[in-house]
Amino acid sequence: MELRLELEEQEETQLSEFAAHSRNSKGREHQEALDPLRTCYMLDRDRIIHSKSFRRLKHKTQVYLAPKGDHFRTRLTHTLEVSQIARTIGRGLRLNEDLIEAIALGHDVGHTPFSHSGERALNRLLPGGFRHNENSVRVITKIEKHQGLNLTAEVLDGILHHSGYGQTESASYTLEGQVIRLADKIAYVQHDIDDSIRAGLLHSEEIPRKHLEILGFTHGERIATLVKDAIYTTKQQIAQGNISIRLRPAVNEALAGLRSFMFERIYCGPLCLAESEKAEYIVEFLFKYYQQNPEKLPEFYLEIARQEGLERAVADYISGMSDVFCVSIFNDVTIPRSYF
């Protein structure tokens, strides 16, 4: 018997009935031979982790642009923290950890340079707007390897629905995808607090005490509280017939409160806004530069321009850049060079 079949059998006996079992996957857009060793979600995970867009995350901003220090989060370390938190929740609920890991590793590959600053700029400039979750799906289905990675429907769905907060947006149809959406919020709210304190922009005493009294007074305590509550509350919800990932209302309100506090105090604070203006200027400058000089685009993006329009091609090219590469291109275009 092939190892993949043994693993699929283990899923049937070990995972929850509400988990996404790999043998029941909706499959891939383009049919291909099954891997003899790995389940479909294991294969997807490996394809993402070996992709160029995943590797570029190490040089993409999480919150602070070009921080002076080795311990600030990048988009890559954020991705790994999301994966770790989500897998812990998934194991507690007996969900498919391979699917969880694949979604986690791929959820932000469509992020722009300079984080949400770059996203805001492209959202203004690209007809129809720009959203990083949708772009992550586009990167995985079209840009990577110039033809896409041909991942399963469940992974693509989880990536598409990872963004947003609250119950108003549509949710992933798998519990694994819903876990990623919650884990993403748990990760970035907590580690952005940690980074802000490290940067000297925030002091522990400034964080609203009413939220800390519910979640915990340290970074580790807050993550532990949120992870445990997600597991136990979801188990209670499932027992009552509500098949969805949930936090208790008080815990959810505390997490939302910390998130709102971070938006007011840090994300929309004077330092981040000042740096954001610089980043948005660079992205907008390059967008207009390539519109006026399309011949400067690599051939692959020129082909996208012929098929889908120049604006789409320029957005694809710029969104794939790391912060470092984006600044390098900007300098090459704007700073005079000596001929001697």
C-alpha cells in the first residue's frame, strides 16, 4: 500500500468528523497524478514553502519599515507564528494540521512591500482595487512558476478568507480555514504589541487594563488564553450543533479591544503614518514609472499586460517585490549615476 493511502486512513480514524479529510478534497483546477508519499494537503504545503513568493516574505515588512534590530517581526516570522498558533488550535480540535499549515504558509504571499502601506497605494491605483488576500490567491494560481502551483480548492479557499475581523465577512468553508483567520488576528495583535514595546513606542502600562485582565499581562499569557479559549469554546459550539471556530464573547471582545487600541495607538499613530507616507510614495512612483515605461517590465509581466492590461501587470510586478528590492529599484530610477 502506498504511504499516502496509509496517511489517508489515519486521517479517517484520528481526525474529527468535521475536519477536512484529504481524500475528500474538492481537488485541483488541473487534474494530476496523486503523490505516492504525501496527501494532497502535504503536497500543497511543500509547494508553498519551496516557492519564491514564500522566500521573499523574509524581506517584507510586518509593521515597522526597515527596523534597526534583529528581533522585530517580518512578514515571514508573522507567517510562522500564525502557523504555530493555528496548528496548536487544530490539534486540540483534531483538525487537519497539514491543511492548516498549507493555508498558514500561503496566506500572506500576496502581500505588497511595506505591508499595508503598499497595499493602500495599490488599492488606489489599480482599477477594481487591490486586496492582499485576493492577491495571495492570484500569486499562487498564476504568478508562481508563471503558471501557478495548482493547489487544492481547500487551501485556496482558506487563503482567500483569512482576512477580516468579525462575522460580517464570508468565512472559509473548512474549519481549518476558519482557524487560520483567528490565528492571524491572535498572532499579529500580540506580536505587534511586543514589537511596539521593543521599539519604545508603547509601554505596558498604556495597554487598556480591562483587556489584560481577561487575556493576560504578558505576551505568552495572552496567546495561551486565546488558544485555549478557541479550543474549548469551539468544542462547546460543535456539541451544540454550531460547526464554526469561536471565542467566548468576553474573550473575543478583549481581543477586538486590543486590536482597536493598536490601530489607534500604533498603526495609525504619527510614526507609522509618517513612514507609511514615504512607502506609499515609493509604490505610487514606481507604478506610474512602469506605466510610462512598460518596456522596463520583465517579459513575463509584459505578457500579463498584453492579456489583462498594463495596470494589472504593474501591480503584479510591484506587489511581488520585497521592501529591499522595491527601494533598490526606486533608487536606480531616481538617483543620478556617475558615468565616470
